[in-house]
Amino acid sequence: MQLHKESEFVQHEPCPACGSKDNLARYTDGHGFCFGCKHYEPGDGQVIEAITKTRSDLIPVEPRA
């Protein structure tokens, strides 16, 4: 499944998340994506589902006193 396949680039904008002056790309459906910090803004009518990632490859450790 490809998201935004009918959407086209419109302009560069400042990113509200990282403060870059032109890393946020705005598209015709209204969504925006910052190529600096990966901040994403949904477009018109989009619903974003939360994605929870876990790191099962990490080794648990006890903090030293």
C-alpha cells in the first residue's frame, strides 16, 4: 500500500518541530513531511494510528549505585 500516491509536492515550509527554515515539504492533499527531523503532519481527512515499537533485542540491566 502506498500512501499519498496521488499527492504532489507544492512547496517547502518551516518545520514547527525542529525549527528548520525549509525542510518541511507540503503536498497537494495537505500533508507535510520534514526531511530533517521526520516530523509528519496529516493531510485533509487523514487519520493517523499510533505505532508502538518495542526493542526486544535490548538486554535489561540494573543501574549501579
